[in-house]
Amino acid sequence: MGAPTAMPTDLSPIQLMTLTQWLSPAFPVGAFSYSHGLEFALQDGIDLESWLEDVLRHGAGWNDAILLRAAYSGQVDDADSLGRAMSPSAERLQETTLQGEAFCRTLRGAFQLEIEGLIYPVALGVAAAHREMPVAPVVTVYLHAFFASNLVACAQRLSALGQTDAQAMIDRLGAVCAEAAAASEDCDLDDLGGSAWGADVASMQHETMGTRIFQT
């Protein structure tokens, strides 16, 4: 058999390594300090995996996928302003703003990309376009890095999940990330919206928790 033919959705080895670096837990965006309202939601007794699936399919994960694609296609200002306006709480706006600022700052310093003042998914879309990465895998890996790996890790730090169970859950959520990314392929900014009200309310209620370990 001959070698498989490269498809437009394939990342080159260099692009793959760069994307992996950008979305690694070691990349200094401070993702470890944000729980996206999960800290309150777990205290309230939610089913973790179902909660994360809903966020990916119907909440911020879905919207971030659309915002990333729009920024990638050049609709940077519209995507950034809509992303900010649709943040359902002060904490969620802080989350996407501060991570975006940290991501942009590191790209300027380490990758010589002139990018600043953008929320996180929009900044990633702009950076991916600049490096000519195909957008489909960028969306998928972003959803997996933040809404699966990072939030499951948050649950571990809250003692809601053990290591083996956490890895099994991340593996299952990988399919959800791929499905959500694929569903957003033909969407534009008019398709923004969501129905993950519980996650949105959790982010609001987290703001008034007396004792907490995460910023959001």
C-alpha cells in the first residue's frame, strides 16, 4: 500500500507540534486556575460528564468553536466583541479575557506574532490562521484541551474524580469534542447561542462562594 494522501484537514508535523505547545497545560495562559463554574456545580451535585457534554454541545464550547472559526476566517473584531457580549457572568468574561491576554502576550514574546487584546478562542483562531493551520483540527484540539482535559483536571483537584476515572472520562469526551467541532463546520456568527443554563448560572453563583480555590 502507498502512503496515505494528505487531506486539507491534516496538520503538518511542525504545525502539530506548535498547536500541541499552544494548548499544552504548560503554556502560560493560567488555565489551571479557572474551573468555568465547575467548582460550584460540583458542590451542587451535578453529574460531571453530562455537565461537560452539555457545555461542549450547547454552551461555551459550542460558541467558542464558532468564534474561533470566525476569527480564523478574518471576522476578528465581530467575533471578539460578540464573544465578550455573550459572556454570561463577570467571571466568565474575566476567564476568556485574561486567558486571551496571556495567550497573546506569549505569542508576541515567543513566536513574534503581533496579536493583542483578544479573547482566548478568537486569539487562537487568529494565530492558527497566521500559521496556516487547517482550522478543523485546531477547533477539535482546543475543545479537548480546555473543555475536556482542563476541566476534568479541575474536578480531580476538587477530589471529585480519581486519576484512572479521569483519564477514562477524557477519552470518552474526546468523541464529544470531535462531534461538536464537526457540527460547527458550516456555522457562522449568526449561529451563536446556547442552552447550557446550569453552567451559566453556576459561573454566576461561583462569584459569591465563601471558600473557593479557582478564579471562576
